[in-house]
Amino acid sequence: MADLATLKLRREALTLQRAAGVARVSYDGKTVDYRSVAEIDRAIEALDREIAAAEGRRIVRQVRVTTAKGL
């Protein structure tokens, strides 16, 4: 496992790539293909879990549904 600073740098790089919305870049006759947005999102989520583990905390995702009849 990488150290916390490295994980945060990787996450920042992926976030910037996702925000740019670039899938393919060509320059000087070279082409670089990036992942799809869904793959980037999964990679960011995986890094979030690793960062949380390195910091000694858990990521808790909950959905609570409440309903009422309005009476």
C-alpha cells in the first residue's frame, strides 16, 4: 500500500482528469487514451477507501428512507 500523500496525489490527478472530460489527447504524433468517466469514478472511490483506511477511518454509505401518509 502506498503512503497517504501518494494516495492523495493520485486521487487529485484522477479528479482533475475527470473534470477535464478528456478521453483522448494527441500531441507531437503521440496519442494517449484515458479511461472512461465510469472507470475514473471507480478508481476515485477505490482511492477514497484506501485513504480512509490509511487515516484509520471507515467510509459509511447509508440510505435512509422515511415515508408518511400525510395524515
